[in-house]
Amino acid sequence: MSATIIDGKAFAATVREKVAAHVARLKSDHDITPGLAVVLVGEDPASQVYVRSKGKQTIEVGMNSYEHKLPADTSEAVLLDLIERLNADPEVHGILVQLPLPKHLDEDLVINSIAPAKDVDGFHISNVGLLGTGQKSMVPCTPLGCLMMLREHHGDLSGLEAVVIGRSNIVGKPMAQLLLGDSCTVTIAHSRTRDLPGVVRRADIVVAAVGRPEMVQGDWIKPGATVIDVGINRIDAPEKGTNEDGSVKTRLVGDCDFDSCAAVAGAITPVPGGVGPMTIACLLANTVTACCRDAGLPEPE
Ligand code: NDP
């Protein structure tokens, strides 16, 4: 293995320290405590884990955490009413509705009902438009975390060839916008892309956000390229044995085949311990930013 491992877990810890220091100053100098409201509808096990983790980290950096857990059959009217109340609540600076929502709820409608200034996930259509036109916005947390790691590793990104695999609204598209904003030459690849390995081989920066375990192979990677693996995929790991109920144990892998990619890349993020921890750290950072904007105070850098 030749690649430098980009340690997202350690980087996220430094981001959280900065957030905590800013929160402490907001409290001591202005008597303001940033607050993050997280809304969970239903009992999706992965979403429950994410929400718990977000709540815990919110409190650890000194902010207020408000968790709203609603049953899976919650009506759209009830959910929209809750969001309206959170929009109006001066103690709440950030609102996050955990996705995916149960099928009977219109995700776009719900996300677009969040006040854009409190939309710390950056998914509201206003924030999408602001980001796309290079204006001050709330930036989606996962791509923001990826960009921070890339800037930390490379410094200036201008002129680099970047290939983003995946065109989702929550990762692929905003990632491409951010890289464009940093003057990369950006290609967005997706399931209809022809000769994906050939496209990826051009890239100085590869961001994989696909949701297919270990799809990107080492021989797709240009020697020395930086690989950011957004994927979180759970696969069977029979080598770890079985659980008490007899089911096979599992492990997490990314969208990139780590060993073969790390043998060729200049730098790579691991899964777990890469993009994942940065996502929550950026959520906390976005909440502080939203709070500062609300209070008319300087934003954290
Ligand atoms: P989506 O399913 O919304 O999007 C996947 C994208 O991958 C689509 O654009 C799809 O193309 C493309 N794709 C699918 N198959 C192929 C293929 N064979 N070749 C090329 N492109 C393909 O996923 P998300 O963007 O929401 O998430 C992507 C991954 O990132 C998932 O593993 C998810 O768990 C993870 N994730 C991790 C986060 C973190 O904090 N680390 C946060 C969010 C997501 P098309 O549009 O043509 O269908």
C-alpha cells in the first residue's frame, strides 16, 4: 500500500473542537446557545443510529439538541406543522429532517418547508440555487466534509481534474458544485456513463458516491490520485463468524475496493473513519454558522 490514509475521524475531532470553542464564545460573550432540532419519522434502524449519534455530538460540543421522534404513520400535515413551529422557534437555529422519509410523505415538500436559514442539511431549493450560483448558502454536510478533507490534503484545488461518481441531490451534485467552485475541471459520472473506468482514470480527484460495495477498482485509478470514498455499504463478513441468532456477521465497506485503490492512489479515505465522521462534524459547524447569521455575528471560518 502506498497511499496516505486521510483520517476523517481525527480531522472531524479537530472540527468539533473548533465548533465547541465557538459555541463557548457565543455563550460567554452573547448569552446565545446554538440549538439543533432533528426530526425522525418512523423506525428505520440506520436512521435511528444516525439521529442518536447526531444528538450526542450536538450536546458534546455544548449546543442544545432537540429530538422529535414521530411514528411512521405521521401525516404530512402533522409533520409540516412541527416544522412550522421549529421555523418560528428562536431557540432552534438548525433543523434536520432525517431522510429517507416513509413513502407516503413528499420529501421535496417537507424539505422545502424548512426555513432556508435553518436548513443545516443544505437541501432546500433556495440553498441548492445559492450554491449553484456561487452565493452564500447552507452547504450539504457530506460534500462539505469531502471538500474540507481535499483542501486540507491538496491546498489549492484549482485546475485539478475531478470525477464525481454519482449524481444524487444530497451528495453527487453538490459535490460537483463545490469542486467547480474551487476551480476543478469536473466530470459527473453515473449509471449511464460509458467506459466508467476510463473516465475515472483521468481524475486527479475521485469522489465515489454510488452505494455499490467496492465497485471502484485500483486499475481505474490514476497513480497518485486522491480517492474520497463516500459509500457506506454493509456486506456479509463470514470470516467474523455468526451472531447469537445464527446470522452471518457483517462489516462496512465503501464504494472503492480499498486495498487495490490504496496501492495506486496518492491518498484515500477509509470506510469507516473517512467521510462519515466528517459529515456529522459539518452538521454541527453548519448549525453554528446558522446561529451566527441569525444573530448578525461573524461566522466561523
Ligand atoms: P443514490 O442512490 O441517491 O445515488 C447513487 C448514484 O450512483 C446515482 O447517481 C446512480 O446513477 C449512481 N450509480 C449507481 N450505480 C452505478 C454504476 N454502476 N456506475 C456508475 N454510477 C452508478 O445514493 P447517495 O448519493 O444518497 O449515496 C451514495 C453512497 O454514499 C451510499 O453508499 C450512501 O450510503 C453513502 N452516503 C454516505 C454518507 C456519509 O456520511 N458518509 C452520506 C450520504 C450517503 P443514476 O443517477 O444514473 O441512477
